[in-house]
Amino acid sequence: MADLKHLDLITERVERLLLRHEELQRTNALLLQQVQSLQTERDSLKSRLNAARARIDALLDRLPAPAEGETASAKERE
């Protein structure tokens, strides 16, 4: 009788472990989806940042070069 009780306890524990394992697998799959989504978002943001930097560099290249001795800003001249 005691052996049967032990077997029932072991069976119950194994079933709980299996359920927990399945839960963890589902959680892991969801986390992997989130990671992939965040990586895609990060790559998109990096691309947008690089494009913005390129536009700013192009605008800076279009600015006239300061004349010699003209390194002070307008505020410093006031």
C-alpha cells in the first residue's frame, strides 16, 4: 500500500513537471517572438537614425564655411 502511495506521488509530480515544462515552452516561444520583434524595431530605428545623420551631414555641407576669425557664435558677439 505504501508503495502505491509513493507511486501516486511520483506520478503526480511528474505530471506537474510536464505541465510546467509545457508552460515554460510557451513562455519561451512568446519571449522569442518579442526578441525578434524588438530586433526588427531596433534595426528600423538604426536605419532611420543613419538616414537622419546623412541628411544632417548634407545640410552641414551646404552651410558656408566661416570666414577666418569668425569662430564666435552670434550670442558671444552680442
